[in-house]
Amino acid sequence: MSQGVEKTTRERLVEIFLNNPGVEFTPRDLLSMLSLGERDVERLLSDINHAAKTIRRATRNSAHLAMRPPMCRSCGYVFKDLETARIPSKCPKCKSERIAPPAFVLVRRD
């Protein structure tokens, strides 16, 4: 009897997003679903960036991963110019460290 090969975190992320289009996930949601600890958040964000590329390729551009950018909870500043998924440590406007994390959602194109 052959043993099944366990999926990588990236493969599991792609599966989560493809099976839940339109559902918004925060890094904390994904860490919980993947049974990862808080210290794995940076690696998770890197995996999300790669999963986004995989989703685009796998769906032949009929779906993409969208990101609601992080936002400062103190002054409302939105980190809208981020190229990749990350959680900034400090607001450039008010210097607060109270940053709401990004959220990710699979968006299908018509």
C-alpha cells in the first residue's frame, strides 16, 4: 500500500483559495487553517506571493488573488503601493505600530 504525499504549504494555500472564491482570509486565518504558528507569518506571506502566481497560471488568468492592503489602525493610512504581501511594522504617517494586516481573496474574472 502506497502512502500519500503530503501537500506543501503553497499547494494547500492554492487549494484553499480555489475552493473559496470571494472569501477574504487574513494571515491569522490562514495560519490557523494550515496549523502554523504566529512565527511562521513571514514565510506564509512569501508562500502567498508564490500561490498568487500559481493561481494565475493554473486558471489561465481567469482568476487572481487580490489583496486588501494593510492599514494603520491609528490614523487610517492605507499601504496601497505594496508590490508583495507583507505586514509593515510602522506607519510612515503617524509612526504607530497598530497595523491591520492585509487580507486576501480569490477573484474570478467574467
